[in-house]
Amino acid sequence: MNFNVTNLPNEYAQLVASLTAVSYLLWILIHIIFAVAVYSDAKKSETRLVGPFLWALVTLFGGVLFAGVYWVVNRLAIGQDLAEMRIADINPSYGDSVEDKLSKFKSSFNK
């Protein structure tokens, strides 16, 4: 037997239709809230990959999943940390202060 809303008594069909409408409205509201939150956060700080408007637009259509992607890309900065680790492995003086780098640069001319 196939389940169909039209096979239900009238009261239950209206209840199912109402709950479906409420769930869609709630789903849309959640997407809007996350998009606004992503946009306001992206405006405050520098974003990676794309600008604040595009992050908000993608979050509006993608919802919580893309809000999570935004957070991983921009807040965790995994890519930047990995790049800095690779640079530090290649160039040990990468982590030195500006004064140390300047003194090493000056001493290279005194040799």
C-alpha cells in the first residue's frame, strides 16, 4: 500500500500539510540566519577564496554545510598553517623576528 496524503482523513491530511509547510519555513529561516551570520563575520575579517557576499550567497543555498565550510576555510586557516609549516621546514629562519632577520641580512654583507 502506497502512502499518500490524499488517502488520509481530512484532519490528518491538513496536519501533515501544515507540518510540512512549517518545516520548510523553518528550513528557510535557518539558511537565512546562517547566511547573515557568515556575511557579518566575513565583513569583519579577511576572507579566503572569495568575498563576503559570495560566502553568504553560497551559505544561503547550501545552509549549515557551507557555513561549516566557511568556518573551516576562514577560521581554522588549515591551509595557511600547513603552508607556514612547509616554509619553516625549508627555511629555518622563517620564524625569526624582524630584528634577527635584519641583522642576518646586514651580516651577510660584512663577510
